[in-house]
Amino acid sequence: MNRTQRDRYPNFINGQWVQSEKCFQNRNPADNTLLGSVSEAGRAEVDAAVQAARAALDGPWSKMTTARRAELLHAVADGIMARFDEFVAAEIADTGKPYHLASHLDIPRGAANFKIFADVVKNVPAESFEMATPDGGQAINYAVRSPKGVIGVICPWNLPLLLMTWKVGPALACGNTVVVKPSEETPATATLLAEVMNAVGIPPGVYNVVHGFGKDSAGEFLTADAGVDAITFTGETGTGEAIMAAAARGIRAVSMELGGKNAGIVFADCDFDKAVAGIARAAFDNSGQVCLGTERVYVQRPIFERFVAALKDKAESLRLGDPLAEGTSFGPLVSLEHRRKVLSYYARAVGDGATVVTGGGVPDMPGALGEGAWVQPTIWTGLPESSAVIREEIFGPCCHIAPFDTEEEAAALANDTQYGLATTIWTRDIGTAHRMAGAIKVGICWINSWFLRDLRTAFGGAKQSGIGREGGVHSLEFYTELKNVCVKL
Ligand SMILES: NC(=O)c1ccc[n+]([C@@H]2O[C@H](COP(=O)([O-])OP(=O)(O)OC[C@H]3O[C@@H](n4cnc5c(N)ncnc54)[C@H](O)[C@@H]3O)[C@@H](O)[C@H]2O)c1
Ligand SMILES: N/C(=C\C=C\C=O)C(=O)O
């Protein structure tokens, strides 16, 4: 489909491409080259998108049988995979992530998120209860789920398609309609998905995309729009607070997937090579830009020095380079602005007395890559737990390693944070594993693994890492209204 001439990334409203008066530039973080201009939706475009979603909700979409909706969502997933190379290229251009990651995680999961929820809504049972009534008779109760309505979907830049369809999949499967506000850093795959939606025959207005920023831009206009029935957000905890405040007006439900400062805990009895490989993935995959990633590593004292040396080797074996090149295993950060944030923590670590085991700066990159948002994968030791580097989410390819002695000490260290998203525990002792899983206050706990995902399981954060759980039947709690019908027999 020919998109609007000026903007490579126009808005998508009611099945049509809509250009805004204002636009902003989208750049490839690997070499800072200009990818194209993006329409910045104003209040009028956002409201038009919400109205279109409302009209679609009252149209054929929510009256469609669950089986038919599920069929269409499987077709959307197939449509993404049919254009796999385009989606992979678009995601890499927007984020700089290596080909292997975009092709093995982002895009396949972006499609799978439609399939899983199409299947869940077809197979989930509803509850019913018989009851004796005071008059000696009987009644039967049964529960019915209906769509919640127009859902505002606000997404981050680190796994753009995956995290957007993790919300849009269940929302549409449950018969809602959506207005998506992708991150300003990564407009491409949400825009490409609009082409797939049209090609598959998803009715106009069911899936809408408005581009822009947060405050004083499309994000804020969307959360302030009274036509939005509920808001699902993935992003920083601070942003979550602002969105919750907006959602309070009109008492709109929120689903929040927020920040983390996750601990990795390595016991002396672990499978050492697997633990090193697992923590290296959790610290450096996607250049550390994964909410579930590990920025705090606690290693039992007997293997502490050996582990630090082994993780250093892993960090120094990462292959920085053109994200499209065979063998590249480490890309840039998402933007020069985010690099400034990450480098400020690299400096803070040194200021707080850290030993820089490896990294800590900007790598020399060849040619045009020298203009990109590159940082070195970095490991520190020797910081006090009070350092901002240990307390605050950096969202970069860096971690601090500290020793511990006992299970109780490790659990206390892991829990000493405002966040509660994820943890990864490495031990061969089944008792240790389950005691630690019980003691650490997070939403997701991996044992001898990391980022292993069964999409039927509950996903979400405790404390300031989120509100609600999504995944499998858990998503239905947010994306539907549950009604009880009581029938006197
Ligand atoms: N818990 C999870 O599942 C999960 C997953 C991925 C990322 N994250 C978190 O996301 C963060 C990184 O993503 P980010 O930098 O894009 O987050 P961010 O909070 O800066 O932005 C996220 C989205 O919110 C929008 N936004 C910003 N301010 C807004 C406002 N006032 N009103 C409405 N919308 C607003 C942005 O434009 C963007 O689309 C990290 O903290 C990471 O931990 C969490
Ligand atoms: N929500 C998910 C991943 C989140 C990754 C955070 O960066 C998922 O795997 O469903």
C-alpha cells in the first residue's frame, strides 16, 4: 500500500494513512542515518483514532464470533510471517539490534502473540454455580465475558513489535479495538502491521496507530481522551505514574508493565558454565535493554573471583558490529540520548569507587558505525549497595557483581529494591532453588534459566514493576468485563 508521500511513517486511522501537520525524524541508532520522517499525531488525530475505534467496536468486530475473530488473528500472525524479512529489517533499522535477535525473538514472538490469545479465547471455560434459594427453590449463576471497549496501548522501544502485540493480541482476541502509540524511537513495525491488518481484512478502526511522544504529545493526548476505556502501558515506572494519574480521570483500568532492577543469584553448587552463559545473556542481550535483564549479580563467595573472570571473558567475546552482518552479537543502544543516560551511570560507577572489570566507555567503531549509539558491555565490582548504579534501572549492557555467603543474605540483597519484576537463580540444590523462589518478591522467577517464556503463564511485576498480570487466561482479566448472570429456576 502506498503510504503518504512526505512521511515514511504516517498515522493509521480507520484503515487509512493519515499524515499530521507536524513530523519528527526517525534515525538508525547503528550509524545515526536518517530513516524517514514520522507523523506526530496531534489531539485531533488522536481523537479521530479513538472515534474510529469506538465506531469499529459498535460495528461487526465485537459482534463477530470468537471463532471468526480467532481465525482473523491467526491470519494476522501468518501475515507477519509472510513478510518476515521486511519486519526483521524494519525492527533492526529502528533499534540497531543484531539480526539474530530480531529474527529469533522479536518478530516470531510478535506473530506468536496473536496465535496464543486467539487460542486462549476459544478454549477458556466460563464459571457457573448452582445455588439453593431461600424459598426452597434453585437458581443458577453463570459468568459471561464481554469486551472492555477502546483500549489505549502505549509501548516502549526495546522490543517494539513483541511488546506491542503482547497487548494488541489479547485486546483484539477479546473483541476490543485499539489505539496504539508506539515509542517515538521505533515507529516502523507498528506501521507495517497496519498494512497486514488491512490485507487480512481486519475491519477499519479495529487497529489504529498514532505516532508521537509522551508528554504534550500523542501519548498524553491518548491517555487524556475520555473515549478510551482502559490503558495498557509498558515503560518506565515514572511514566507509569503519570499514566495512572491520567487514567484516574474517568476511572479507567490500567495494566502496567514497568521497570526493574533484577537480581541474578549464583550459588557455588551451580552448573558453572551454564550460569555464566545465562547471566551473560541476561546482562548483555539486546545491549542490556530488556526489562527482565540482570543489572545486579550476586555470586556465592567460593566461586566469586572465578565467576567475575568468566563473565569478563563472555563480555569481551561479544561481537560488536553492523547489526545486519553475520556473527554480530551486540548492537548499539536505541539512541544517542539513551547512550547519554547509560554513560552517566558508567561515570557514576567510577565516581562511587567501582572496579571496572571490563568496558566502561564507548568502543571505537569503524566507518559510519562511529556515528552510532555504541557503548561497551561493562562489568563492575566493589560498589556499595547504596550506589545509584545498584539502586536505579540503567537499561544498558552493564552489571555489578557482589559476593554473598548465605541464602538469607542473597534473598535480602535481591529484595532490597523498589522494583519486583524478575530474578534468575542458579543452583543444583532443589531445596535452595525453591526456598529462594519463595523468598524473592518478584513477578517472574527463573531457575537455571532466563527469559524462557511459556505464553500461557502469568507475566508481570510486583512492587513498582507493575500492576496486573498478562499471559494466557490472565490477560482476560484486563481485556474483558466479567458479568455474572443469576437465573431463578
Ligand atoms: N515490565 C515490562 O514488561 C517491560 C518491558 C519492556 C520495557 N519495560 C520498561 O520500559 C522502559 C524502557 O522503555 P521506554 O524508554 O520506551 O519507556 P518510557 O516510559 O520512556 O516510554 C514508554 C512509552 O510511553 C510513552 N510516554 C512517555 N511519557 C508519557 C506520558 N506522560 N503519557 C503517555 N505516554 C507517555 C512514550 O512515548 C513511549 O511510547 C524501561 O524502564 C523498561 O524496564 C518494561
Ligand atoms: N512481555 C515480555 C517480555 C518483556 C521484556 C522486557 O523488556 C514477554 O516475553 O511477553
